[in-house]
Amino acid sequence: MIDVAKIRKDFPILSREVNGKPLVYLDNAATSQTPTPVIDVIVDYYSKYNANIHRGVHTLSQEATDAYEQARAKVQHHFNIAKAQEVILTSGTTHSINIVASGFTSLLEKGDELLVSAMEHHSNIVPWQMLCERTGAVLKVIPMNEQGELDMGLYRELLSDSTRLVFCNHISNALGTINPIEEIIQEAHEVGAAVLVDGAQAAPHIKADMQQLDVDFYTVSAHKICGPTGVGMLYGKEEWLGKLPPYQGGGEMIAEVTFEKTTYADLPHKFEAGTPNICGGIAFGAALDYINAIGLTNIAAYENDLLAYATAELLKIEGLKIYGTSENKTSVISFNIEGMHPYDIGSILDKLGVAVRTGHHCAQPIMDFYKIPGTVRASFSFYNTKEEVDVLVACVKRARNMLA
Amino acid sequence: MVIKEIQEEIVEEFSMFDDWMQRYEYMIDLGKSLPLINEQYKTDDNIIKGCQSKVWVHAELAEDKLVFTADSDAIITKGIIAILIRAFSNQKPQDIIDADTAFIDEIGLKEHLSPTRANGLVSMIKQLKLYAVAYQTQLN
């Protein structure tokens, strides 16, 4: 069980006002808010032990290095990753995906096939399109149905001996659908293809177990799970990370440098060129501690209740249609009201203190599939309440009346 | 009327509203009431980039004055365009180029003016001015 009143006290931002109204923050799929224990870690770092890591012999540098590596260990344990060197700390999911997409340039040949799901964020489409341009590989799309679920039958038909890579999000940011990644991974492996799962949306809702999933690559952004922006994870199986060349050259990622030849550092440092987001990494670890103290199982149960309540209440509004109606979904509601533009609804909601996202959610192919310009997206976190859902519903009704 | 006078008139009208609700309702009414553009001009070429909603703008010269017509698929955006057209359409290109846009701030739409806002009010003004520059060159 979740004591939401107590939890809300951990998030100072939730008590502010917007346009003279109490903030109702329902844009959690874009970024989550930061609890005081995480903010404290950030302040603590800059107040007490800010230093560059891995090289300094002085005390501050050693303290910072210890804290950063402890954070890596927390990430490792949270996602049940076999080895610490399989945890690459990146600037976030986009960076993580680009490391893999760039690395595969030398591993692909003309005519190789890559499969992408129809419900990806642009960050899990564009790097692969660029990879295809470089290599002559072909990108094929796993279609989805009207409910916003992948067509697994067609996925199986698309898989072949030519398939090298499959990428898919664990949870769709625009629709909330939880994809059957266990099946996707297993079947891809049967034809010898590697799988990258974009876990950006899943991390705040589901505890993904890397060893159990047997996934080849998995990406996370800390800011979706109560951590700071600019830091995230790339998990990769050691055998794959060993095959990929470094993404960026620089300090930290080398073993030895001469002007004739440079040898690269071992994992994970091979992919961590330059001074990393040290404070962000440490705060990422603190965010995982915070989430684990509440428990992702408790969080998911609470959010599912909110989702069911919000879905039922919103559907009472005449002309309101929800996009993404899979039974397997998280607390994301993408909707439109007949005859009204999502931008108009979002603008009025903002004036009423309700923060939602409007637009294509960086997933234009999904909007094209439904033939809509975009949606209004309300996404709920464990610190949201039923009362806030009531405010949302009342405000959507008010917007509807104004625009009708 | 010159642009400055029209802008003052708009500012005066908006000063009668007590709160944002009334301002928005007014803009929504403007958005609903205006016949803005001939369908044939709603082409991809006439779309202004940088807006979350679609905005089409067409410009043509009537003697020495520039006439703008426009449309959007979002009502509030359409209301904003209606205000811009009232202020800038049917004016000489050079006057449009020289016109100040501070009145947007004065009518309480400042939040729409930030260049990073997805609604593209800044892009719209820029596009109107670009048309004015193009037609001014033609007139010269």
C-alpha cells in the first residue's frame, strides 16, 4: 500500500501553484518530479565532494569516485545485471540507443534487416534509419492494431535469417501499451537477431530483470524515474559491448594513447568518454533507492487503480476518445475530443494549473496510424491522487465547453 | 488606420477583460467567426513550421498593400492569427516590416511570444514580416 499524502510531502514542487491554481502535474511520461532525498544528494555532492572521478588521488576525487561507482552498483542490482561492466552510464536513452546504432555500423552488411515496432519514440527510429543509410541495411516495421498492440503474428512473419536487430519499447510513451518483450526477445534470438529494448517508459513502473529477460540491450533515462535529467543507462551483454567499437573518443575511454596508436579501456569505460555527469549518476542511484523503498509492485498497483479510475471518468465526457486501449498498459491516457484540437485543450488545461502533454509525443508514425494531428496525454505517477484525476476531468469538461 | 492605431485599439479591447478566461473566450470566438483563407491556399508550401497546430498563411498584393489570409486547425491559434491579421493585413509592406509587436505582450499573450513555445506565434510574425520583405523588394 502507498501512503500518498506522506509521499507528496517528499516532492516540494507539488505544492506550487501555476497560473494561480494548485499544480496538477500529469506529464510524468515526459519527466518525473524529484523527491527531496534526491535533491539532497545533488546539493550534498556540490557542497561536500564535487571532484573529477577515476583519476584524482586526492580525497574529494576518491569520495566522488566511490559514490559514482556505488551508484553504478545500485543500477546493476536494480536491473539484476550480471556484471558491473555491463552497466554503461550515459546521458540518457537517446545517447544509449545512439551508442548501439553507431556501433553496429561495422557489423552490418547491405541487405541485412532491422525490425522496428510501429509505436516507437523518434529516438528509437531515427538512429536506426541513419544506421541503414550508412550500411545499406533495410528497416522493416512491426505493425500495430487499433488498440495500440503489436501484431505478433506479423512480427513472426517478418523475422528471418536476414534479421540482425529488433528494437522495441518496453512501454509506449504515447499509448502506454506494455509490449510482450519476453516473446519478442525469445523469437528474435531463435533467428539469431539481437534485441534492444527502450525501457525509458517502463523503468518507473516495472522492475525489469536483465538476466531473466535475456535482452541484449536495454536503455533507461534517470529523469523518468525520479532522478535528474542528463543521465541514464545502457545495459548491454558483455559479448555485444565487446564487439561494438567506442562511440566517442576522449579521456576516460582509453588504456594507452600515443600518436601512433591508442588502445581502448575495458568495459564500461570504453563507452564513457569524457567527464561524465557525476552528480547525476550519484543522484540516479539515490532515485532508485527512493523508488525501491516504496516498491515498484506497490507503485504499479496504485497507478493501475488511478488509471482505471481516470479512464472511467474521462470516458464519461461526450466525444472523448482514448488512443491506446490495450489491457496491458500503464498509467498513460492519450485522448482527443471530437472536433477539438489537442493544442487548444492543452492550452486551457495549463491555464487551469493542469500540466499535460499535447502533440505527437515524438511518435509521429503513431499519429499517422490514427490519422490525427496529435493527442492530449495525461500520464500519472504514484504521487498523483484521485482528487487530481477529478480536477483533470473537471478541467477537460470546462475546456470542452469553452471550445464547443 | 495605421498599424500602431489598430494595435492600440486591440489593446484597449483586451483591457476590458478581467481574466484569462475572458481573453481566451474572446480569442476562441475570433477563431470561430473568421473566414480566413481560400481552401486552395491551404497547401504544404504555405504551412508555417514550428507550430504544434497547423498554420497556413497566404499573402498577396492589392495595389500597394499586402493582404494576408490564414487558417489553423486549432481554434486558439486561429484566434491569435485573427489578431495578427487585423494588425498587419491590408498595410503597406514597409509599414509591416517596421511594425512593433509589443502589443502582444500588452494584451496578455506574452506567454505565447517565447520563441521556444510550440505554438509558433513568433514563427507566424516572422513569416508575415518575411512576406512583407519579399513584396517590398518586388515593389522597389
